[in-house]
Amino acid sequence: MNLPNLPTDNLYKFHCLVGFILVVVSLLFGLFNVLSLNKDTNKIYKDMQIVELKLAALKSNESIPSDIKNQVIEIRRQTQDVYDQLGIVKMVMNIGVIAGTFMYVYSSILWYLRLQRYEDIIIRGKAEEYGRGIKKLK
């Protein structure tokens, strides 16, 4: 199986490729972590429903048992942990996407300005020369 050659013949193309990969990896990192945090959120939601049912059953009593208070405290802690993790995931994802996009665009511009436009002139000149050669043959 032949894999295509990656465009790493110069530094600018390599930076473009790295920037693109950084964007893709950052988005995948965010996606997978959000899916994982979604599972944690669903577990917390189920635990919260159980505690609410217990509280509804104990509504007639004035004092709430300590085990239910501890469960509520634990649910609040877990919820805060999920929100903290989500904030970190969003920050890492945003930094990766912004850095990758900047690297991709900046390297693309440098590649074109410093290399490709001159190669285009050379190719255009060769094409015109080839065209003149064909006209002479006719």
C-alpha cells in the first residue's frame, strides 16, 4: 500500500500541515472529553434524582438526615468538578484551534509570497516557451 507523500518539501508547507493537524487534534480532544463529561453529568443527574426522591419522602420531617446532606454535598462537588474540567477542555481546545489556525494561515501566506509565486512565474514562462515552440512547428 502506497501512502501519499506529505507536502514537507519546505518549511512553510510543513508548518501548514502541522497547523492543520493541531486544529484537528484540538477539535477531537474537545469532542472526546465533552462526551466523557456528558457521561459524568448523566450519572450526577441520576444521583440528584435519587436524593430528590428521598427528600420528597422526608418532607414531613423538619430535619434532613446527615446521609442525605452528605449526598447533596457530594453531588455539588461532582458537579463543580465537571464544570471545572469542562472549562479546562474548552480552554485547551480554543488554544489549539487558534494556534493551529494561525500557524496554518501564516505559513500559507509565507509559502505563497516567498516561494510559490516565483515558481508560478517559472512555470508560466516554460508554458509560453512551449506554446511558441508548438506554433513554430505548425
